[in-house]
Amino acid sequence: MGNTRPLPQPATASAGRQRPRSTSRARRYLKRTAVTLAVIALIAVIGIAALWVATPSASEATQLAQNQAKQHGIAYPGPPVPANFARPLVATEDKRFYSEPGVDILAVGRVVWAKLEQQLAKLLYTPMQSSGFKVELKQVVLAFKLNAAYSKSQLLDLYAEVAYYGHGYYGLEQASCGYFGHPATELTITQGAMLAGVVNAPSVDDPINDPVNARQRLEHVIGRMVAVGYLTEAQAARALSAGLGLVPRAQAGC
């Protein structure tokens, strides 16, 4: 009997159910991450709410546009934006303009400010302010306000009125009369696409001072119109083969 060894005891049920330490650590990490993200989201909401209160009212937009028009010696309000300008502008700068609430959420995540409402907010409310996260966030909030206060056609009219088109031309009507010698209602597809393209970088894509860059930009705009379905390939080819119809400075005007 002295050599009898005790029989091995079966493993307890609790030991069989014991979770690996790595699983517990992963759960704790996920929980901490979720809490951190929730806190960040709350801070962001509070910050945006504060900016909403602190930023100017969207109702000031028309007065700001009128002030800029007076400063640049152009009529306000200008004529309604014609389709031959609106379509290339939307196709190039903001293809979801008619379906989204003023701010491209994906673009905000990449800090890319291409939305028309955001550009309009910049032109109207922060034209002289340097870029930076705070200024750009302010523009996002103002873009939401503008989108809530105005129709899409009104926003396009405002944008066309305050944009700079290069060569000293402010406002769509002045640009059309200056470059082509006729009002904006008579813009061809090619001319409208050129003006829609030049507002992105007027000092670089001026068709008179920088015709090579302007041509490259025109080709890009026409290509975007094809991509979103505004033009067929055949229509695009005709638009690119047509002349711009630029008039000498002495003949500029309507």
C-alpha cells in the first residue's frame, strides 16, 4: 500500500473554460479604443456646435457677394448661371453637388476641400485668411449653413458671381464679356468649360497669359464632363476641336 500513488484528478470545469490572456488583452484594448473614439467624437461635436454658433449667418452671403461685386465694379446680382457653365463646373469641382449636403465627408477625412459650397464659403467669408485646420473647419461649418439656407441654383449663382476667372475678370458675366465679347448666356460648351476650369487656378490657367496650361485644363474639364455623362465622346471631340473665340482686349465687353 505504501507504493500506491494517488490517481490523477480530472481537470475542473472552470479550468477548461479559462480564456487565453491574449483574448482578454484584445478585449480590453478594443474597449479602450471605443471609449477613446467616443470621447474624440464628443469633443468634435462640441467643437462643431461651438463653431456653428460662432460663425456668421448664411443670410449674410448675399450682402457679402454684393459688397464684392461693388468692389470689383460688376453688377449684382448677375444673370442666372447658364447650363454651359454649370455643367462643366459641377463635373469638375463637385460631381455630387446636387445630391449631398454641402460637405463631402470623404473629402473632409482627407482634408480635401473641393466642394462648391466650401469654395463659396471661402470666397465669401474667409477670402483673406490663410489656410489651416481651424480655417478649413470654419469653412465646412459655413458650407453646411449655406446649403441649408439656399437652393442649389442660388448657390451656383453666388459662386459664379464672386469667383475670379483670371486676367482681371471677376464674376461670370464680366469674364464672358472680357474673354469672348458676349454675355454668359451665349457661352458655348467649350467656352463654358474653359471658364469653369480657370476658377480653380486663375493665375495658372489664364487662357491669354498661359494658353498651354489653359488648354490642358480645358481637356481635363471636357474629360470630366464625359465621365459624369454630360457629354458623349463625339460631343467632347467637337468641343475640343472648336476654337475658344477669344477676343482682343480692345474688343472686350458686351
